[in-house]
Amino acid sequence: MLNAMPNLIFEQFLSPVGRAAATAELASRGALAIPVLVSLFDGSARNNYGIPYRQLGTPLDCGLVAARSLGVAARPLEPFLRNELRAGHPYAAGALGALGLLSDESVCALAEALRSDPLIACEAAAALSLCSATNHAAVKEASASSTIATKALAMVSASV
């Protein structure tokens, strides 16, 4: 399915019935899923009407969930995941956390996310914890200047 028609998987993302299976199918492809996800994240994957699938909501959500399921295999997607985090997408933080090792730019983006919406802040704190980046200077600065950041980091620390 993936090799023949990447758009088929994106169309399945739009269907409540096929969404979970399509996400799992894409993630099961490992490294072969990376170019498909790149086309979703960069907007080049478009439906029959020329609309980028990333603008249709659910495909972007499913793509981020699939990237998270890929774990370290999704490292080539880090810049896209970071961009989605900066755009305020909470699933992006989880996908970044699954990479295991982050660039300094991604750690700083997650640290900035600690100051935002409480849901995103909690996801960012979990991602930072998973990547052993909670002692980064940007994280410490966010915690010192934001009660949301402090609470999110404390909740994650208490659950570890």
C-alpha cells in the first residue's frame, strides 16, 4: 500500500474507521515511512483537489503519531517535528521525545513550549525527560520564569 499510493494512506487518515490501522501500517514500515511523512509535513502530499493533506487536520495528527511510533528511526524528521511543535501541535512534542536524542535547537523549542498551553507544556516536559534534557540551560531558564513550566516539569519528575 505504501509504495504504490502514499495518498491512499492519507485518505485513510481522514476516515474514522481506517485511521488507527493506517497510522499503525505507516509506522510499521520503519525507515520506508520517512519519505511519506516528509511529503505530509512539507505539504507536497496533496489530495485530488490540490489541497495539502497537512491542512486537513487529521492526517497531520496521524503523521505525528506515526512519527512518534517510529522512535529513533524518525530522527530525519526532527526539523519537521520541531516546526509542528512551534506551531503549537502537542503531538509534536511526543514525537520529539521518542527520538531519544535531540539537537540543541529542538531542546530549546521544547523548553519554550514549557511556557505555553498546559497540555503542550506537559508533553514538552515528558519529551525533555525522555531525552535526558531537563538539565539544559534553556529548560532551567523556562522553569525559573514560568509557573506552567515549573508545574509541568514537577509532574513529569514525580511520575518517573
